[in-house]
Amino acid sequence: MIGVVPPAYDPAAPTTANTLPVGAPATVRAYVRELYRRHRRAFLLLVGVNTVAVVASMTGPYLLGGLIQDVADGTGAAGALSDLHLERSIGLFALALVVQAVFVRQVRLRGAMLGEQMLADLREDFLVRSVGLPPGVLERAGTGDLLSRITTDIDRLANAMREAVPQLSIGVVWAALLIGGLAVTAPPLAPAILIAVPVLVLGCRWYFKRAPSAYRSEAAGYAAVAAALAETVDAGRTVEAHRLGDRRVRMSEQRVKEWTAWERYTLFLRSVLFPVINAVHVLVLLSVLLIGGVFVLQGWIDVGQLTTSALIAQMLVDPVGLILRWYDELQVAQVSLARLVGVRDIEPDAGDASVRPDGRDVLADEVNFGYREGVDVLRKVSLEVEPGTRLALVGPSGAGKSTLGRLLAGIYAPRTGQVTLGGAELSRMQAERVRSHVALVNQEHHVFVGSLRDNLRLARTGAEDAELWAALGAVDADAWARGLDDGLDTEVGSGGTALTPAQAQQIALARLVLADPHTLVLDEATSLLDPRAARNLERSLSRVLDGRTVVAIAHRLHTAHDADVIAVVEDGRIRELGSHDDLVAADGAYAALWRSWHG
Amino acid sequence: MQISDLPYPDPGVPDARSGPRFLLWLGRNQLGGQLKSLAWGLLHFSAVAGLPYGVGYAVQAVVDGSGSRLAAAGALIVLLGVAIACGDTMLHRTAVTNWITAAARVQQLLARRTAALGAALTRRVAAGEVVAVSTGDVEKIGWFVEALSRFAAAALTVVLVCVGLVIYQPALGVVVAIGMPVLALAVLPLLPRATRRADHQREKAGRATELASDTVAGLRVLRGIGGEELFLDRYRRASQEVRRAAVRSARMWSLISAIQVLLPGLLMIVVVWYGVRLAGEGRISVGELVTVYSAVMILNYPLRHFEEIAMAYSFSRPSAQRAARVLALERITEPAGGLRDAGVPTGDLFDPETGVLAPAGRLTAVVCGDPDLAGRLADRLGGHPASRDASEPADPAVAEPSVLLGGVPLDELPLDVARTAVLVQDKDPVLLSGTLTELLDVPSSGSVRPDEALAAAQCTDVLDALAQASLDDDPMNARITERGRSLSGGQRQRLALARSLVTDPEALVLDEPTSAVDSHTEARIAQGVRTLRRGRTTVVLTSSPLLLDRADGVVFVHDGRVAAVGEHRDLVRSEPRYRAVVTRETDEETAVAARTGPTGFTTGTGSGSRASTGTSTGIDTDIEIDIEETA
């Protein structure tokens, strides 16, 4: 077999940048140390029971060695004595066996308990960190990267924590004890096993330099096969309408080709590793038997010692296999751990507890803002929203309406200038305080997996059922909600009772009623709905808006028409500002659009 | 079959009558691979089993004080070592090749089946099943396929060794031969319970992952409005449930491990006790005793394959069952009367069911009060509607009449021809992941360039956004993520529209193509589409005045039939029901407008004042009705 080069296409290569940081090696090391400190007792316990199990497992070969010695020495003369010795040995053997069985069970169990506890800590830690991320970071980075970390990376770590860490510690202790046992049984023989070490080290170094990244690519390639198919299924209508069936089949086959190319490469890697490991085992056994045999012939050790040593040498197969099996899993886990720990590197946005708003006036003063250095999306925007008024932002896509809305909701801080609420700067306020005053409502009307009650209570923790029903009633949602089989206990969200988009949006509105902020920023809140469903929803919405200050990023002109003040945003600036009638009279861009829309 | 030859040029026609039959079919297709794997496995296991003989021979040589026989034993062990290494490596290579070729074949079959089912898939429960087969079941099927030949080799080896031992050392050999089957079968009764617990753990873990990803997906909502602690508590509970389920499962597996230590150990003690007595009496030699002892020790290794195959089969059977079910799905598009053999027709697009007529070469807008009906109408306009599940041939007596294009019933044309003639862009078109170039590379007439289509669909700002995300600043090379999730709803809609425009079909049907686009842009899109599609048949289902105003003609459908035809401006004035749908009047206002006549039309009051009147009970019933319609 000739060498196989790694395939040129790497499915694990990132197609988009990490939007969140990845932990530096030092951070990862510190985290691992902390993890160890937290679980030191369980870890030491595992090593302890493992030691007992391994020592008990060596009793068999040791006793057999003694018996062999007896048989080899003894001839008929010591027959009676030998019998007694035999029975004692068998008794000891049986005892050791029971101890070994009990402790092997404990090793498996303790290993799993330790692994599961570490894993639970890790995933809970990560979610705690994730929900503490500043809203600005989330808006900017999106939740995609975070989502892939909590699914893919936690999955990979699950294997490592559940199996690799306990199994590796078992394997290392086991191998060390066996080698120790060999050294105790027949001290002159111990160096014999060193002959195999260089082969093992060279082979493993070659393999482990290539294996982790190759396995990552292989796994990504396999996932890509399934992903291509899932997409074809998901897009069934589109695929058929555009006659893309053949292309999707070719695409799937291309993915199969890319994946199997990596399978072929990793198979080659193992085709090198396997003979090395086999050679090591045979070398160890061979050197113990031949060198030991010569030593026995020379009279330096006896037959019993040789037998015990040979049997122990054979037992080395298991721990070595265990170590090699799980070592690369640990390397893969390291990468995932770095991605999880990376989230800890983001400064939680503490805010200044002393910054409190005095009043409800929202004011933007000479605001400049851009997502990237040197490119401002908003330029010199000044705006005042008086309490209780409705401001509509209109303008073409990409003009900066949504960005302005997010600045007014305190999610982003302006590059220069100020956005204040009641005279206090929003960007310096604590996120928890900001949201008790201002809420951003966007197209994302996420219904969480769980009960309807949980879905509402998140807005006011500890709310009574009566308050929840009142909130549902306020958005005209109580009729269908009462029709649900289990009322507030009904499981909704993916996998539960399916809600229509309109119902989901009503839940989002009911949350607003519960959270009760005095200012709302609406970003195309109803735009993804069917126009007719949207109309009924607007009735619910209008009740929620009643008495609050509203900044609406208007999507449909009727929303703008209903507003007290309309700001036409174009190219990062406010071009026109005034009431509907003012703007129509002014006969500018807004007026032209209104005429066209209204017919 | 080599891995490097994958994918299969043709994955074949599977026997999908049942799970076991499907497994059998897969096995028959890689019979050569299975036999190769079996042969290498036999070499490997028998060499491993031969090792104790070498060890025993060496110890006996030392007892006898023979250096030359010790050297011979060494040579024997080297020989066995080479056989073990070759056998191990080649067994692994052949077995893994079996699993990869089987997995690749199943994935290819799934891809072909999915493409053939097309739109019918989304209507069925099967959509989730196809994905489940591809993500989970293929691996389990592959596992069984891979383990099968290893098991066969191991089983043969165990039998051979037992027979060998009986011949080599009858007294001890019989003990081992009796003990082995017990060892092989001892833990089998425990396996179902252990796998059930493992399943339970997996289920809990899946639930926890779902909760975590759901929390993260809705994190912006949580951070915007609160409730983080509520969801963290919930996740902590789920996470601890996973931990407890995993430990419960580990209890069972650790018991199995203990039994796997205890039983061979007991056999070993019997062998030693009996063997030493035999040796003491001089009936067997020391070397023979060591051989039997290490044989028992080493036989544990092939024995493990008995458990593996039992587990692999119990896991893979339901998987194969599901795969077979999915692969047996069919979409029948052939009508009872057979297919017409015709080219792509041209002419007016006419739906006899509703009476909607879209004259050839013109831009017709269709207004439908009921969004559900609009969706069904759009679906029907393309022929072979997916909503009529074609798993059973339509009964001609009750079937809806087919839509006609230039007088030709589309349902009677081959599916591919019908799709070529009419492109229906549904309300939720999916953007397939890939670069923008790949997205717009669809089968088309070739006369509309991608840049023209992008310009008509007003995609300039999408291109800007994509250029930023692109590695080389060329938006055409920027990657669009799955379902275009990185783009806003409006951006997705405009890209989908551009893709439909590139296709440039004989007749293009667009269902609410701009519902998520702002008014400024919508007006420009209306103009762009109109210009680009000049002289081609286009149907737009919409209620947006900006689009309606630019259509050549408007058809108003009410209660499933055409109620009025004309121009937007005229219909607004003359048809109150039409006005109710396309303007933003509330129902109360419609009532007012109806009472005061067409001239009493108002443009709607402030939503605040509407809210104050909105507490009447009439609204609740109205919403109830609406939910039924949209559900």
C-alpha cells in the first residue's frame, strides 16, 4: 500500500468567520485546572478503585506463576504439601477475582459519574455565560455561531468527558501498574519491555500529528452529506419548481465523494498505526519470553517469574489499546473546549448601576455609528421622541432604519454623539435596566420549547396565572389559548402544539404587556406574516402600543400614516421629518410613495 | 468496490419491502467485500488464538532447559505476530470499506428518492424520516454491515480453538469447550435492558440539547425582555436529568463489565485448579497448562464480538425498517389516462376551477381574500399540484380539472415539461446554500442574465451586504447560508425573486413575492419585474396596491370564483369587497364604507383610536374565524 495524501478539499474549513472569540490556550488550561479542582475527589476515587482492580487482576498470573514453579520443582515427594498450596492459591485466586469484578464495576461506574458530572458542569457553565452576553454582541454576532457551539461542540465534548477522560486515566494507571507489577515480579526483566518503546513513540507521533484534524474533516464531510440531503428535503417544493432534482443528486454525490476521500485518508492513517501497535505487543511479549527464557536458563530468575511476566505482558494489550483509542478524542475535545471557553472571554457588559433615567424623553444627539471602522451607517442623526408619541422611520432597505432603531433601544452605543433616555445615556445603563424601560420588538417572534406559561412568564418572573390570562386577553389571544387542551400548561414550541405565526406574534405581544416597558421600538414586527393575518394582529398590537412611546420601523405605509411623526431615512441621514399631512403637502419622496401606494 | 471509486455511478434498485430484506439486499451487493473481510478476520483471530501456544511452547522449552526450542518458540511468535498485524489491519480495512460503501449507497439512494419525491415530501410526515435515516440510521446500518464479517470470523475462531484445545489437551479442552458458550451468551439477557437505558439517556440528552439550542436561538428575545433565570433553571434541571439517566445506564453497563470479568475468571480458576492437578500428576506438561490458561485469557477478545453483533442487529433493524419505508415512497404523477407526449405549450394560462385567466404575454395580478385559497391556487396553476397527494392516482370523477396552458392540460404533461412551462414561486421559497453564482445557476431559458434579474428584483443592498461577508469582495462568490438565514426576510424574498426571473419560464406565477419588502423597494420591484417580463406571461398573487397598480389587469377571486376583472384603480372604486382586501380598512370601516357607499371611503383612522373601540366582543369571534382559516 502506498501512502495516501490528505484530500485537497477540507469540509471542516470554516466558510464564515467565527463571530465569537475562541479561547486562547492559556484560558483553556486554566479552565481545565479549575475543572480538575472541582472534581478532585471523584478523580482520586476513580484512580483508587482502578488501582485495586488492576492489582487484583494481576493476582491470577502471579498465583499461576507460583503454581507452575511448584509443578516444575515438585515431583511426587511434596505431593501433599503441593495440594494444600494449590487449594490456598485457588482460594486466593477466587477472592482476587471477586475483588476484581466488584472494583471493575466501580471503575466503570465512577468513571461515568465523574464524566457526567464534568459534562453537566461544562454545559451548564456555557449556557450561563451565553445568556449573560451583552445584547449588542448578540445582535452583531447573531446566534448561529453560539448555536453551533452548544450543539456540535458540546456533543464532541460529551464523548471526551463521558469516555475519553475516565478511560484514559484508567488506561494510564492500568499500564503503569502492569509495568510496575512486571518490575516487581522479575526485576531483571523490566528493561526488556523498553525495547518496544521507540517503535511505539515513533508510530504514535506520526499518527497523532495527522489524526485529529483528519477526523475533524471526516466528521464534517459526513455531516455535509446529511446536510445536503436535509436541505433537499426542506426545499422540496423549490427543488421541484426549479427542476433542480438532478443537481441535488449530483451535489449529494459530490459530498459523498468528498466525505469518502477523507474516510480513505483516515483509513490509511490507521493502516499505519495498527501494525505498529501489533508490533509493539508482539515485541513486548517476545522480549519478555526470549530474554526471560535466557535468564531462566542462566538461573537468574525462575520459571514462575517468567510465566507471570509473560502473562502480564499479554495483559498490556488492553490498557495500551484504551489509551490509543481515546487519545485523539481528547485532542478533538481540546478544540471544542477552546470554542466553549472562548465565550467566557467576552466581557459581560456590566453597565453603570448609578445611571438612571429621569423621565421618558428619548433623544439622539448628533449620532454617528458604523459596524466597521471608517464606514458609518448613520451620520449626524439627531432626533427627539417625546413621551407617548409615535415616530415612524421609513426609507428604502439598507438606509439605516433598523440600525437607528437599535441605537434608540440601547443595543448599540453610538460611535460619537449620544442617545439618552430621560437624560441618561442608554449605552452606559445596565442591560436589565434598559429593558425595563425600552423593548425592541423584531420579526423574531420566537416561541420557546416549553409550556405556554413559561413562554409568558419570562417577561415577568413570578407572575400569577390571572396576570398571564389578562395579558393574553389584552392581545386577543385568550380565546385560542383557552381552547388549548392543557391551557397554560400546554407544551408549545418545536415538538409541542404548533402555533400559527400570528399566534406566535401574539405571544410576543403578550410578553410586552407583561414586561410593560414605556417605550417600544418595533422593527418590521408583523412583516413576515400573511398580510391578512397581519391585519388582525395590528389590532392586538395597537392595544399594546396604547399609552407608550413608539418608534416604528415602518414597512408598510399605513403604519407611517398612523404615526404622529414620520422620519424618512435615506443613506444614513434623516431626509424628511414631519407628520403625514406635512410630508404629503411638502411633496417630497414620501408624498410620491404615498400616492403610488394609495392609488 | 474500493472507497476511491465512490460514489456509485448507479446505487441500484433497493429491495425495500422490509427492513431485513433491505439489509439482505445491501449484503448481497457487497458479498465479495464480506468474504474478504471474513477471510482476513479468520487469519487475525486464529493468529491471536495461536499466540498462547507460542507462549506455552516457550515456557515448556525453558522448563526443559532447551535453548534451541526457546528460539523456535520465538520464531513462531514472530510469525504469529506478522499474521496478527496483517490480519488486524486488513480486517479493519475491509470491514470499514464495507460500512463506508454501504453508507454511501444508502445516502445516494436517499438523495435520488428525495429528488424524485420533490414537493410531495414536504406534504408528508416522511420529510422528518428521510432526515432521520440520513443522519442516524445510516450509521447503525453501517455498523451492522461492518460487524457482521468480524463476528463470523470471531465465531469460527472460537469454535476452531475449542476443537483445537480438545484435540491438543482433551481433559482441559473439554472444560473450556463447555465454558465458552456460557461465556458467549451470559450477558445477552442483560443487553436489552442496558440498551433501553442507553436509549433513555440519549432521549434525555436530545431533550437537553434541544432546550439549550432553543434557548440560544431565542436568546435575543430573552436578553431583550428578561427571563434568563427561568430558562437557566429549566436547562439545569434537564441537564441533571441527563446526568442521572447516564449514571443509571452506566450502572447496567458496569454490571455487564463485572460479569465479563467474573465469568472468564471462574473458567480460568477451574482450568488452573484442574490443570495444576493434572500437571502435578504428570498427565499434562507445564507448557500445556500455560497454553490453556492464556487461551482462555485471550479468547475473551473474539467473544466480545458476540455481544457486539447482538447489539448491532437490535439497533440496525428498526433503522433498516425506516430506511426501507422511506425508499419505498413514490410519487405518482401519471394521470389515469396516461401522459401526453407534447412539447412545452404556449398561450393563455387558465384555471377552470376558479375561472382565473392570465392572458399570454401580460402581467396579471390575482387578489384572493383568503390566503389559504391563494396558496392552493398558486400550487394548481403549475399543474401536478403537490397538495393533491399523488401517492394514489387521482380519481378522475372527483379530481379538480387541470389548469390549461394554451389549451393543454398541465396535469397530463410529464412533470418535468409542466415545470418547464410554468414556474410557481410559492410563498416560502427556499434559498439553497452555496454561493450567489450557484444560487442563480438554475435551469433557464438563458435569455435573462443574472445581473439583469438581480437589478429587477432590487438586490443592490443584498449584494453590498454579501460583498462584506465574501472572502474576496465579490458578492457573486459570497456564500448564502442554509435557507439564507444570514439575510433578512426581505433580502431573502428578493434573491428568490431574482432566481425565478433568471429561469425565465413561459409562465411565471409569483405568490406574495414582496410581502416582507418595504414600500419603497416594492414599488421599484413592481416596475423592474414588469419591464423584465415584458411579452411573457406573469401572474402575481398579491394584495399590495403597489404591485396591483402596475399590473396589466387584476383578477379578484372571492369565495373560490372570479368575482371581478379590471384595472386596480377602477376596481378600488367599483368593488367594495376588493377594496376591503387591498386597502387597510378594518372590518368596522368596511361596514361603514358599505353603508355610505363607494364615495364614503376613508383611509383609516389612527390605530390608537381603533384600539379604544376594539374591546367589543365581535373581535374575538373574528379572530377565531381567522385562525381556522390560516391553520
